Amino acid sequence: MKKIAIMGSTGSIGTQTLDIVREYKDEFKVVGLSAGHNHKLLEKQAREFLPELIVIENEDAADILRSHLSDTNIKVASGMSGLIELAQLESSDIFVTAIVGMIGIRPSVAAIEAGKDIALANKETLVTAGHIIMPLAAKKGVNILPVDSEHSAIFQCMQGSRRKDGSCPVERLWITASGGAFRGLKSNELKNMKAADALKHPNWNMGKKVTIDSATLVNKGLEVIEAHWLFNMPVERIEVVIQPDSIIHSMVEFEDGAVLAQLGAPDMHLPIQYALTFPERLPLKTERLDFHKLREIRFESPDTETFKGLPFAVEAIKKGGSMPTVFNAANEKAVAMFLSDRIGFLDIFEIIESSMARHTVLEAPPLDEILQLEKETYEYIESRW
């Protein structure tokens, strides 16, 4: 039985992870859960799965949970210290990082240092600290198992294609994108778009922040940076292509010209389950593709003049060092402001561009500098917008 701790159990990835645990109760045991503010759902999950530890962001909410769960043996903790305790639970085998934002970095580092495999859904961990995470994981012998559908697709396509020395003869990675809610629109059509419009994703059921990132193509930019670190691939050999129907989740082009693609219905349960069960596969109750009815698979080039999130990300990883942190922090702040109707959709790009333009790159920043730079970027944006 594999024992799981989930950071971000009340969000989209976290709740779908628990769906898989429900389906395979003999395969998985939940030993730890965490949430940001949704203490009611966290309490419900705690009563259902009876973990050793649950963590909530705020100590006041933790006190409420302690009172409500006083009839159980569940320990309740709060804040960053609680997340680090969750990450290093002695009983856990795998740490699912389903939280959004740079808050996930310290717990991820703590989990790796404790020798826990990581089911990675927290993009920001690799985007801002890939130079720390990947060498540390190699040193500790820890597996970083991708949960994002695109990286899971690439990971799946690479299985069975290794050389004797362990390397993979890959020429290029193809990351697919749906194009988000605004695919095909131009800048003059986006001026008055609100968060409610951007949240109408045509294919995927995701959290709000990721759905906005999909609309700006920032999400694809983050995935390019993440793929660079996960697969040790130069950014020049990572391509993004729009696949509007979300049938092909990504592709690997090998040195001999062969291209392997992972296809499936747009359902995050599949990549989550594969990360939890790797290298095995278990049956999954999900929609199947019917190739008798599938008449076409469409591809388009991304409109990087309108949706500047992708080229900004490529610029950030090429400049390297601390620039991806600034790119990511600026986007996080801008998306939060857009979701609260403080700025317009196109202002997201202006905020990212301005934040990157003023920054002088720091080479290989340590974790403390990364987190300080996030704070400074937030403060700069607050002073300007």
C-alpha cells in the first residue's frame, strides 16, 4: 500500500487525487492533507480519510479544526511549519504537490530532503527553483513524477525509449495547448474581457489561476520552463503547438524522426493516477476516445503577438537565473489582480513585461533570495498598479 501526503487537497488536483484513492482503497492510504482557506472541506476530507496530520494556512482555522476533530486522533497544524511537517511525514511514500504558487517550494525541498518521491503539480517549484530541485532530487535518489497532463504525456512517451546509458534519444518536445477561452481573438477584442470570460475554458476543469494562465498562454510558458528542467532539454528544442480539442496531450520527436504522442480525453485523473502508480498502470473509469468517430485532429501555431505569456516565459528561461522567478511572481500577482477586477486582461502582459524589464538577473539564486525576489516583485507591482 502506497502512503500519500497531499499538499493542496481541497483544490482541483487534490480533490481528483482523492477520487483515485477512493477507487483504489487497497492501493493507497492518505496520511496527510493540507488546504489554504477551505477548512470546511478539509474537515470533511479528514473525517473520510482519517490521516495522521492535516494542515491549514491560518492558526485560527486550525483551532476550529482541532475543536471539531477532537473526537479523532488527527493532528492539526498550520502555516509553513505545518506544510514542512506534512512534507516530511515519516509514514508517507509520495508527496503530491497540488498547491498553486511559490508557497509550494519550501515544502517540496523538505520532502525531497526527507527522501519522498514527488508527484509534481506545483509548476512554480521548477519554474523558479529548478536549479535547486533537480540536483537535490538526483542527490537524494528521489523521483519527480509529473502530474501536469503535458509533462505526463511526454514522460509516458519516453518510457521504453532509453539508451543503455539511461539517456533518451529525443530531438524535440512538442507541448500542446488548447488555446484557452480566448483562442482566435485579437488584442482589440480582449480589452474589455473580465475574469468570468477567461474562466470559461472550452475543455478542462481546472482551478481559477491555471485557467487564466491558459487564456494568456502563460501556462504554456510555465510548462516550457518546467519541461526544460524535468527532461533536461534546451528550450530551443521545446515547441508549443495549439491542439484545440485537447486530444493529444503532448508529443516526443525522437532522433530517428519517429514521433510518439499520448492521446486521451481531457481528464486530469489519468496523469494523476499514472504519477501515483508509476511504473504500473491501473484501470481508470474515464471517457474513451472513439477513433471511428474522430474525424480530424487540428493543429495551429500559437498567436504569440496577442498572447505574450509564452514569449515572455521563453525570454525568462533564456536569460536564466532569477528571471523566471520575476516572470512567475509578476504573473501570480497580475492574475490575482485580474480575478479581483483590479486590472484588465491585457494589463497582465504589461505587468509581466514591466517587472522583467526592470530586473537585473541574479545567477543561481538560493531559496531565500528567490522568495525575497517574489516579495519585491509583488511590492513593485502594488506601487505601480
